Amino acid sequence: MRAHGLVSVEHPPGNAKSRVVRVTEVGARVAAGVNAMHSEMTAAVYADSPDGHLEAFLALFERLDAYFAEVIDGERKR
């Protein structure tokens, strides 16, 4: 996650072993998008449609993958 700019890791002075991990602005956007899509995926799995929920779930999973790629790629271009 650090390599993609989703979190930053800091080493406080005076304690070489300790680390502070912070979620970056990009990481917060990714987390918000993931949470929204997770809710949609959960709804799709528990839908009453016997044959439609799997297709909906897989489509949302593909959207999630594309979302990660878009956010990470956009940050690399900045």
C-alpha cells in the first residue's frame, strides 16, 4: 500500500523501532470507494434473484479492480 501512495510511514525521532502509519488522501479516497462498492457487492450477494446475484457481484468486483487501477494510476501521473 505504501508503494502505491495509499499510506505513509514515518519514524518518530528518538525511537528507531517505532513507526507511525498514516492513510494518505489517496488512501482515504480508495477506502471510501471500496466501502461503497463493498455495500453494493453485499446487497448483490443477498439479493432475492437466484441467478442474477453472482453476475452482479462479479461485475462489481471488476469495477472495484478498475477503480483501484484508476486511482493509483492517476496519482502516479501527478
